[in-house]
Amino acid sequence: MKKGLMGALSLMLVFALAACGSDNSNNTNGANASNGGEGDKKTKLRIYAQYSDEDTKGYYDYAVAELAREMPNVELELEIQAQDDGQKLKSYAATGNLPDIFNAGLDQIGVFRKSNNILELDKYVEQFGFKDKMQPSAMNTLYADDNHVYAFPYAGNEFIMIYYNKELFQQHNVKVPTTKDELLAAVDAFNAADITPMSIFAKEKWPNVALYDVFATRYNPKGITALDSGEAKPSDEAYVKAAQDVIDLVKAGMFPKGATNLNYDQAAALFHEGKAAMFINGQWEIEASTKALGDKVGYMYYPAPDSASYEQNKYAFSGGGNPGGFAVSANTPDKDLAAEVASFMALKYAEFKFTQKGSPIVATKVDKEIVKAFDPMMTTLNEDIPKITSTTAFAWGLSNSKFKAAIEDSSQALLSGGYSAEQFVSDLESALK
């Protein structure tokens, strides 16, 4: 009987301990479920992103805070992106140590897709509805040249603008030009008033390429990108006419003397101080020109050969962007999760830029309330972006290195006043051969 009693007591003790253990387990699971589903366990993903100054920190911190609310069981381990033209990232790829998510540009996409280090994201673009969230005019930042997606973009296209001083135009009774003839008339009027018609920092070569591209897009909206890809030839009528337009305007005196020796500070000062009526630069100039001139400054649509082509190509903009953004390693353990997080981060980066930085230069649509108001020109540009029908490229975005070098030199030579359209065409065709 003693042995039976001791056995019964032992069994009762075992059941009691088991019950206590069961209660503790249930309590723990209940607490964890309130924090996001599967307890306190988090999936860690390595991310390689910029985080070097207040600007880049702002983007990352905003996106991570949003991620914590939407996907609390994901933890990002940040590795700060080195400013080394992607060399560190290439070293990681070579050693099989790529982060799960990384910021990739066109160069890295090109290298990593050949080495099978970057995940093709086509199915995720459809699955997450990312394509539907893209600005229609920014699709070139989503698809690579093989029509596949390798990164979720957040930065949109950038554009070449012709800025003008509204006050100077009004004071001298000059019409904002829409055609080449009207532009030549404006040049004559401002020269007669001892005002530089248009300022340009032609010591750098890319603004000269942009100037040529502005006129080329009036004839062929694809501009210099069609030459870069081989789709068009420099001897095609559109490109000969564009070269001649620049030459005619140089001879008419549109640019300051010694334009090819002017740097940005010198050229910008002419415009900011009211000594030049127009200025050509990227849309990033909006802030500086607004600060200098306030509501006196605006931007015009590019003048065309005639009124019909002006209206037809009004929203064919020079400038552009390249595929890039948050990419995913082909060797990440959980590809679906990494792709979802990469997509989320890209959307939140764009959201921060649009709402907090007051810039509409984003790849995706943003429907949140703006915190920092747009400058007036940014407001106009924000309204124009959905209407843009095509973009081209900046000189640094050209893929054919020989063509890039040739058009940089040749477009600068167009401003010298001693260079013919025939020479321009000949030099470009020699490079392309």
C-alpha cells in the first residue's frame, strides 16, 4: 500500500508540474501574439543603404519606423553604404556575402545579373502591385534593358529645365518663346538691353549635351538616347537640324562670351543677379533660383521649330534616370520576405522625399499629405510629371562610352562659334563606327 500511495503522489506531482508548464507557455504565447504574431522572434535581414548624413539618415529612419509598424517581426541590420562606386558591394558578391537587400544602381545591376547574384523581381512587381504604383513617366527606372526588374526604384527621373526671369521678360516686353524664331527674337531684345540672353556653365560638358538634346527632342522625342542605342544616326535630319539650331543661336549671341570657360557658380550668378534672362540646368536648380529670385523665376517648355511641333512635343523632356533602387540578393534564404521588405522600403523612401523633402522627383505615386510645401515651380513640375510623354538621358547615363565622349566634346564645340553641323555629324559618326 505504501508503494501504491507513493506512486500515486508521484503521478499527481508530475501532472501538477505539467499543468504549470502549460500555463506558462500559453501566457507567453499570448503576450507575443500581441506584438506581431509569432512571439518575440524576429527575422533579421541585412540591408546595405546610405546613412552618412542628416539627409540620408532621414530617409532610412523614416522607412524603418514605418516598417516596424507594418512588419514588426522583421528586423533590419544596417550596413552603411560605402561611397566607392559600388566596389565594396562587388567584393561582397565575389565572396558570396551580399546583404539580403542592397541599394543597387545600373552598374551593379549589369554586373550582378551576369553573375547570378541579383534576384529577378518580375513576379513580385506584379504580386505587390508595385507596377501600378509607378509614375507612368518613370517606367524607365523600373525595367532594365532586358525588360526585367532587378530593383524597386524610389528616385524618379530628373529633368533639364530652361529657367527664365519673368520680371526681365515683362520689363523688356519679350514674349516667353515657344518657337525658334521667338527665341531668336528674345536673344536680340536682351542683347540690345545689354542682358545676357541665356547663361550656361559650358566648362562642364554635360550641360552642353543637354542643350543639344533639348533641341533634338523637338524633332525626335528620344533625343540622344536613340543615338546612344543605335536606333538613329547623327546624319538623320532631326540631329542635323538640332545641331544647326544650336549654331544659329550661338551666332545670334544667346550665350555669354567665353561660355565654355564658365563654371556653375559663375553662370548661376549671372542668372541669380538678374544679369541673364534665362539659365539652363537640371530641376535641382529650382531651390537655388527660387531662393535668389523668389516668384520672379519660372521654367518654360522647350521652344520648337514651329507652333505645331511645340504642342506635339511639349511634354517630351530632356533628362531622365536609370533602373535602380532596393535590390535583393539571389542567395537570400527567404526571397519572398526580402523582396517584400525591399519593395516596402522603396515606397517609403519615395514617400519621405515627396512629403518631407518637398520634391516630386519620385518613381512612385504618393498620396500622403505633404509636410513640407512645394516651391511654386515644384508645384508646377508635380502637375507636369504625370503628363510627361518621354524622357531621354543625361550625358552620364549614356551606355556607349565612345559615343558619350564624342558627344561631350562635339556639343561643347558647337558653342565655340567655329564648328559646323557637318563637322558635328562627322565626329559623332566616326566615334560610333
